[in-house]
Amino acid sequence: MKKVLFILLLLCVAACGYSYVSLNAEVAIPGSTESISVEIPDGASVDDAVAVMQETGLVEDVWVVRLYAKLYAHNTKKHIHKGTFAIHEDMKVYEAVEFFFEPGVAQTINITIPEGLSLLRMVPVVAAAMNLPQDSVSDVLLSKKLAAKVGATTHLEGYLLPETYNVYAFDGVEQLAQRMYDSHSRFWDEIKEAAKKVNLTQHQVITLASIIEAETPVPDEMPRVSGVYHNRLKSGMLLQADPTVQYALGDVKKRLTYDDLEIDNPYNTYRFAGLPPGPINNPGKAALRAAVNPEQHKFYYFVARGDGTNLHTFSRTNVEHNRAVQQYRLNRNR
């Protein structure tokens, strides 16, 4: 009996020694690189994380690592976090295991979506930031299926709030789109009462805001631009907004011709009264706020000053407007 106990003791000591050596060994980085990115999916268990380590070639003695990870989880009451983790060649195996239990160490990236981008123009921005092919990003952002999934009506145009988003490096475009839509929805809750006062639905607000966003890059000027369009809508005048025609033409043409203004398209506000069928871009908070809080005035026209300030000249009559257009041309030629 003593001999059996002695043998068991030796085996226990040997196992402990082997485990100690295995856990204190440096991780095995495949190839000649100094580090490797390991992706831990959302909801991963200890077994899942260890399996990822094995698949990436970081560890060989899986049973030792799994046992240590489970004991660590039990003793610390911590859990595996999702994210992309940078594992360096000088890390010990046990350090790499504990790394996955620490919040805030997963690699993230900041994606800044500028205000006023249409979905088509948003595609290369997202693709570059997330290091993805543009075709795959386009397939997601333009998907009606995704629009229905996140809660939009028919498509995502206008319903993705432009901001800077901090996302996990391996998050997909769907997750980003969902966050942008959720941000938009939260902001809508802040302005929906104001929308009721100007008798506009959410879709109408977003549509008008997208036109305002396209007309001026100056936030302080947006309420005045909004006032012009509210005045035109109330009086039954055509909006005659160049950005809606540009959208109808494919979102690429900057200077319009008279032929362009005759295009038979519901987004052509030179031919069709009222707001166009939907947003022409994804407006930011300032434009959305301006759409429901128009400046009260009697202006019905505006044109760029052409002096490099990005500001506009506002007019009450067509005669005044024509003079402002002439001044714009003079300034532009200078």
C-alpha cells in the first residue's frame, strides 16, 4: 500500500512539475512574427478559448492549459471576453490564458463615419477601416434583408448615424450597421417630440435632414436652410434642391446642367413636389436637429456665396435670389 501511495505521489509531483513547465513556457508563435492576433468570439467558453489557442498553434499541452484556465476562472470568478487579442512571443502560456479573462485589453478600432455620406460613399470608408473588400461591405450595407433585421423600413439610407464608433477588430459590417442604427434610434427619441410640432414623420425628418446635410457643412447655418425648405413645403413650392438630383443621377455629379434638372426621377425636386421618397444620405445630429427646429424667417431661396466660407446668401424673392446668384458667379470666377 505504501508503495502504491509513493508511486501516486511521484506521479502527482511529476504532473505538477510538467504542468508548471508547460504553463511557464513561452507561447509558440507560428512563423517568424513576434506576435499573433487571436480572435475570441462573443460568448466563448473556456473550452472554446483553449481550442482557439490550439488551432492557432500557441499551445500543445491542451489538457494542462484547459485545466489551468478552468481553475483560474473558478478562483477569480472571471469570464472569457470577446475580442481580438495580440499575443506576443515573450508571453508565458499562463499569461496568455489570463489575458483572455481581462476586460479592456482586446484590440479595437475606431471607425469615423463622416456626416452626409450616402450608403454608396460609405462603403469605401468602412472597407478601409475594417480592412475588408468593398464588395463584401456593399453587399451588407445595401441589403434590404439587413435593413429589416436592424429595424429600418426598406433600406438603411439615412438610418445610420454618422459618428466615431469603437468596435472590436473582428466585428463584422452587420454589427457596425446595427450600432449605427441603434445610435440613430436613440437620437430620434430625443427629437421626436419636436418632429410632432412641425408635423413630420420620422422618415420625413430624416429625408429633410439629409438634404440640409448636403446643402451646407456649417452646423450654425442648418436651421436657416431648414427654414427655407419648411417655407417652401408650406407654400407648395418645389424644393428645387440640387443634392436630390445628384442622388438621382448616381451621387457623383457635382455641377448640374439644365438637362439634369429635367430627369424623370422621383428624387428630382425640380419636377416633383414635396419631399423625395427617402433620404439621400445619412445625416448627422446637427442636420436632424435642424430639420425639426427650423429658423423662423421669410426666406425662400439661398445660394452659395462662393467666397470660400461655405456660407450661403438667403433671399426672400426670386429677384433678390438672381442678384445673389450673379454675385456667387463673380466670387467664383475670382
